[in-house]
Amino acid sequence: MRKLIFLQLIISLSSCVKNDCQCKFTEEDLNYGYSKELNYKSYHTIGDAKDCAANCKKPILIMFTGWNTTGNSKLAWEILDHSEIRHTIESNFVFCTLYVDDKTELSNGSTLGDYNIQLESETFGFNTQPLYVITNVELNVLVDPIGYTKDLHKFEAFLQKGTEN
């Protein structure tokens, strides 16, 4: 009887850990861009997002945006501030915000923004912000990317398709 109870407890705990997978965020991640203002947990490098996605077995929602386009960054976050959207993202995705004009210098002499814009254009074939892309860990696109929208139903449908793949 004790063995059976112990086995049930182990199974219960392992399913909780799988469903409530927690990835680590740095202070920089939590205070980066509009993530802080809207209290979103978002990675700001694709490598960290991929590590978390592999660990949690979730798709990645990438938002390409920019600091310097007038109103662009704030508009990009507008749709994400709805409670239904937030719940869907936090429950089903690893969220990654990539600023294409980030001036953080990399060891190769380029900037993080240069890397992000190259990733957006070469990997996904776009050079527009905001752009929302849902991928797997290998950065294969799971749903056709979409740009800026105020249409809550359109964005919800986009996210829903991403959870089905």
C-alpha cells in the first residue's frame, strides 16, 4: 500500500513539474523594454528563449520590435496587455522580445540589434516591426507570422494555431 501511495505521489509531482515548468529570468530580462512596464516575463536573447523552450517543451513567441520607431514599441505591446492574451502567452509559450535597434555590443563587434535584424530577415524573411513569430526550438515557423494588429480575435487565433502545432 505504501509503495502505491508513494508511486502516485511521484507521478503527481512529476506532472506538476512538467506543466508548471519554470525557466530562470535575469534581472536584465525582467527590466528590459516594456516587459517591466507591463510586468511580462520575456527573454531578450533568442538563445535564452531556446534553452527555456527546450526545457519546458513549449513553442517560442518572438516579438521583433524597436526602441526608436515612433510609438512602435509601445504599439507592439498594446495587444499583449489584454488579460486573455497574457494568459495564453504565459501558459503556452516562451516569450522573447527582440529589439532590432538594441545597441548592446557583442563580442564580434556588432550589436544585439544587428543580430536580431539579421535573424528576422534571414531566418524569417521579414524586416518589419512589430512582427510576431511562433517557432519551435529549432526556429522553424509553426504559424504564419503577423505584424501589428489591434484585432484581438485575429491575434487570439494566431496564438491558438501556435498551441496546436
